[in-house]
Amino acid sequence: MERYFLGNNTAHGFVGNYETELADKRKVVLLKGGPGTGKSTILKRVAQEAKERGLDFELWYCSGDPSSLDGVYIKDLNVAVVDATAPHATGANLPVIKDVIVDLATSLKEEVISPHKDEIVKLIKCKKERFIRAYQHLKLALCHLENQIALEWQNVCEPKIRRKAVEMANELQARLSGVQGKAERARKVFVQAICPYGESEYFDHLKGKKIVKVEGGERATGVFFDELRKFVTGTEILNPLEPKFIDGIVAGDVAVVKDVGFEKDYDKINLKEFERFENEKDIVDEKNGVAIEKAFAVEELNKAREYHLDVEKYFVSAMDFEHNEKLSKRVLDICFG
């Protein structure tokens, strides 16, 4: 079992990889419905059922609330169940044949929810405004990060770093040659997310892997991974602030990453020997700017979550849970039947 974020709150707003991730699944269940309609509860039931059956699966967490699930991917069955409401909305490309929509909003009692329409609309508006402010702060954080990279760029020996990346790529290809029965599937995932409680992260992608830690500044590591991804296909670990950057690649049984979490057994690629900084104070100032703006963004995300919980209360009070139980059993039957 592994945990990821398929979507994240970034400097470009919410960025998700649902469409590409779901494209090759045999069956996809798309859960629709507002907050409090039971999507995360159903996802947890699917995960529990997969666990009880001894099936391998992934949990895809929600960056807006890391205690909630956005999806479950049952790897052994090639089946996924996802929250398909905004902002991670995804459509049914092959209705019935592959994609099944389950609308939990059909469990809402209109006579209970309708009298609260104005208050719900107001709360949703306030929530959206908080997200807008959060993304503004994340844009500023990215500006500081780009300034930091520009300052580092002046004293980084890129050709030597690229040669290091090619050496790593050759080592990976030699290790994988003749071992894998099929080509490595390209994926893009987040293992770290900017959330209402701060930055949440998982390191399941390192389990059972030979770990190689890449050490160096933002510019040096950026050059290294840009070069490595040209030659190696695998799971790309996206940077939570700027998804165009990657913080690691997992290919086969090897993970080449910037952050090793709590792992103590790893090899190193030291890029610091190829960089020399004459303006370290300015670089530190930019790093601090990134941290400060992220902290402001987290505050706004937390306020957005509070509005979300207020909306959720109205929906929960209007739910017909007996009907929802029937929908839940239908989802389980689609996945495991």
C-alpha cells in the first residue's frame, strides 16, 4: 500500500493529474456530490475491502484536507474509485464500458437542504476567496524560489552536473535491463502537499527501494533531474509548489530523490562540489521568503477548510444515509464483484 497526492495546491492554483492517471485503468468509479455526502467514507470502505482481500492498493489523499481521501487505486484489479467533484473534476470518457458515475447528491433531501441555499452559497463564495488568496501567496513563494534559482545559477557548473545525471541514467538502465517484464509506466505524482495544516508528506515510494539522495542547491538539483528524466521513464515526484520541477524519479527498484524522509540507508550524489555561492545571504533571504509565503498560504487554506466544514454540516443534515448505503454497496460491487 502506498500513499500519494494526485492533486495539489500550487503556485498555479490546484493542479491535478487525474485524467492521465485514470486513462489506463480497466474500470473507474467517479463519485459525485457536495461536501459531506459521503465520498471519503465510501473511499475508505473500498480501501478496507481491498485490504481484507489481501489486494495491493494505493490511497490518493486530498490536499485540501489530508485526513480525507480523493481516491483509491486497487492495483491488483486495475480499478480506481475517485472523488470526481471540483476542483479535481474528471469526466466519463467511456461511460458504462469503463467509467461509472455514482452521484451521492441523489441521497440529499431537497426539502431539508433548500431552505439553507443562501447561507450555503455565501459559505462557498467565502471558501473560494480564501483559496484565491492562498494561491496568491503561493505565487509569491514561487517568485522567491525563482529568485533563489537565478542567484544560484551564476555559479553552477551545469555540464558536470548533466554528466552526473547521464551516469546515473546509465546505471539505472543497466540495473533494469532484462529485469522488468514490461516497460516502466510513466507517472506524475505528488508525495508532498501544501495543506491547511502545513505541508503533509509521505515516503511510501521509498519502501523496498535502493535509495539515492541527490544533494545540492535548487538550481543544481533541477539541472540534474531535468537531464535524468530525458533518459529514464518512471514515477516522477512533482514539486508541490511548481509541478514543472521534479524532486525525484522512481524507476524499478531504485528511487533517486532529494528528500529521503526518515530513511537512513541510502547512497549520495553530491552536487555541491559543482556549485559555489558568493551571495549566500541573498539566497537565504529568498529561501526565507518561500517559507513565509507558504505559511501565509497555509493560513488561508485553513480558513477555506473551516468554511468547507460549515457547508458540510448542512449537507450531512440533509442526507438519506439509507440510500447512501445502497450506493456504497453498488460501488463495492463494481470494484470487487
